[in-house]
Amino acid sequence: MSLSDKIGNKAEDLGGKVKETAGEATGDQALANEGRADQAKAAVKDGVEKVKDAVGGVVDSVAKHLKK
């Protein structure tokens, strides 16, 4: 996962937490739900990036063994 992806996902997660907290503090359930959705979206993106990293590592490993 690239550093920019990590930063982007973390920023989206933190933004979601801010929205959720603000929505709960003001009684704005729609804003709170939007914040939860933003956090979930960031978690999914983070998971996808981790899978991509794992698959890339396996592909690199197989390629090294095939070169032998």
C-alpha cells in the first residue's frame, strides 16, 4: 500500500469520526450516519489495499522461484 493511500484512508476515517461525533452532539442522525459510512468506506479501502499488497508479495515470490 502506498503512503498516499494510507494517508487518504486515514483522513477519510478521521473525517468520518468527526462527522459521526458532530452528528451525535447536535442530534443530526443523518450526519452521524454519513460519518459511519465514511469510516466503513475507509476500512474497506484499507482492506483492499492490504489484499493487493499480499497478492503482490505472492506474485513476486512465485516469480523469483520460477527464475531459478
